[in-house]
Amino acid sequence: MDVVYEPRFCIIVQGSKTVTLCDKVFEYNSQKYLITAVDLPVKGCVTQASKENPYLSLCISLSPEKIKDLINDIGIHESESKSICPSCITTSELTDDIFNPVFRLLSMLDAPQDIPVLYESTMREILYRLLQGPQGYVLRQIATVGSNLSHLNRAIDWIRGHYCEAFDIASLAEVAGMSTPSFHRHFRAATMMSPLQYRNRIRLQEARRLMLNQNMDAAEAGFCVGYESPSQFSREYRRMFGAPPAADVKYIKQ
């Protein structure tokens, strides 16, 4: 299914999954964890599950404020890299030092009286372990004011709030506080797509949701998300989802 992953840390307890961003596929299972650093329109597919061994996973939202507080407390002072933005989705090996506090976090579901006392400290330990791991640089970028990633996040937030509107790259770069060439280069490196491709994916996912959940027809849904031409909407929808809007929605409902 096509979804938008917000900044999150994901682990799989049982089963396996692929997450596809554009044409790049990220596979992970109980041996790997996945990190996303900005809102990304991806395609998720569970690849291993059965009635006897169902797919079980956990996603934890990444709070820039909590990461920033922890960085300040442990004294990580890293100068902003002038290199290109890192990819905003990646997988790494799930080690015991990360898994153990996650397991303790889940165990609180069976002991809810522990949550008010232990939840915050356990979450803090998880974030600390992630900061010390191979994706620590990406997490620090999320929380660092003035980092390339924080600039991109401003533009991404604007696109998600105004996906029905037309825009030009120069105006979006101004929202991000970056030069146009720098913004375009960093945006593609971080999200694997151009700003216009990102906007179109957000539009098409929302149109699909409207047709599925509010029973809109294709023309109405396309208009609601900013398409003026039904034929253009149908072409782009088919390119992304592999079928015309009506056929795709009918298949999903069946």
C-alpha cells in the first residue's frame, strides 16, 4: 500500500517487509531496523507472514524536540556538514543495545503501572542508542536548527499543506531558506525525487484516499487534489499505481 512515512524508527519482531521509495527498495526484518527522517511517500509491502507466524512490527515517531534535548544533555556538538544531505530513509543492523530497551518498552503494555515512571527514560535510552548508531548523523540533522535537513523539512511541510497549489522551485527554495540550485540538489539527494515529483505523489495518494474513503469518482478526486485535466490525472495515476483510477479502486475494495 502507498502511505506517507513521517520521521520514524521501525523494527520488525516477526516477518519481513519491503519499503519502496521511487525505484529503490529497502528490505528489512527482525535483523534490521528502518529510519525515515522526513515525510516520505512510499510503498510498503509485507513479504513474509502467515496465520501461524503473523507479521508483527513497531514504529516509534521521532520527535526533533526530544532528540535535541538529548543531544544538548550528552554534549554532542557537531559542526554542520557542507556535503549533500543524506538519504532520508535507510536500514541498519538491529543490535542488542537497541533491541533491549525496545523490548522493555513493549513489556510495559503488560504492566501499565510502570508507564508513568519508566516510559520517558526508556524512550530516552532508545533515542540515545540510535544517536550512537550508524544513523546518528541523520537523527542529529533532524534536530539541528540550520541543518540542511531542517531547511528541507520546512519546504516539505509547505508542500504537504499546499499540494493543491502550483509553485515554482525558486519560491519553494525561499521557503526552505536555500539557494535554488542547492535546494534542488539537497531535495533530490534526501528524497530521491524532485519537489514536483514529491508533490505529485502526495496528490495522487490523497486522491486515492478520497476515492476509497469518501466514494468520490476520479474526476472529482483529481479536481480536489489540484488537477485541472481529468486525462492528465488519469495518466499520472496509472503511471504511479499501475491501473486507471476506477479499476484500481475497485480492485482494492474487492
